[in-house]
Amino acid sequence: MKQHVEKIKATINELKRIDNKKINTKLDLNKSERVLDKLGTLASDCQECEQQLVEFENHYNQILDKNKHLQESDYKQHKKLIREAYSHLQKNHKLLPEGYYLSVFISVGISIGVMFGLTIFDNIALGLPIGMCIGIAIGSGLDADAKKNGKTI
Ligand SMILES: [Zn+2]
């Protein structure tokens, strides 16, 4: 499987070298690489990861072939593949998207901030930023931990 991942990555690198902004942003190649890395390490124990790797390999070969003649349907297909891989990794391997805790705790922080702002401080303008800062602190801490433990995609 390692070989497959290396091959797909080589294809992605070629795509990056084409230096076509549209391809780079629409395909979100850095994110694709992170997904591929995870699939690659999990594929030895998980058939679905293995199968998705094969699909990615075919898909990127096609993309590279078409290169300047890529159409909306190709981008759509790409999004679909990434989305499927993402949901599989989240559901079956308990992985989290990057920045997951940050987004969760910012919204929790904001609601708590508003609540305290309304009750204890009697001033929303004061409670809101405090809640948000605490949310950012907790969220980014948890994200860093998750990343260190290889739990993020
Ligand atoms: Zn899997």
C-alpha cells in the first residue's frame, strides 16, 4: 500500500507543479495529501481504506491526463471522493477534521460568554470576548493534542 500512496503523491506533486491556481484551490491538494496519508497508514487493516486508495489513484491519474481540460464534473467527482474518505475516517477511525475542537469551543465559548455577560457581568460586550478567548484557548489546546496523537486528518 505504501507504494500506492507514494505513487498518488507523486501525481499530486505533478499537479502542484502545473501551477494552475484553479486546480490547486479547487482540488485542495494539501488536504488531499493529508487524507491520503491517513488512508495509507490504515489501509493494511481496513478494506475500505484500501479501496478508497485505489479509487484515488485512478482518479488522480485521470485528472493528470486531462489537466487543462478539467471540467466541473471532474471537480465534483473529486469533492465526492474526499467527502467519502473524510466521513469514513471520521466514522470508522474516529479521526477529526483539522481545527475541529477550535470551531466547537469557539461557539461554546461564545454562548457561555453571552450567558455570563447577561447575568454576572450584566454586560454582553464584556462577556462575549472573554468567552471567545477561553473557547479559543481550550479549543486550540485540544486540537494541538489531537494532532500530536495523530488523531486529525
Ligand atoms: Zn478505513
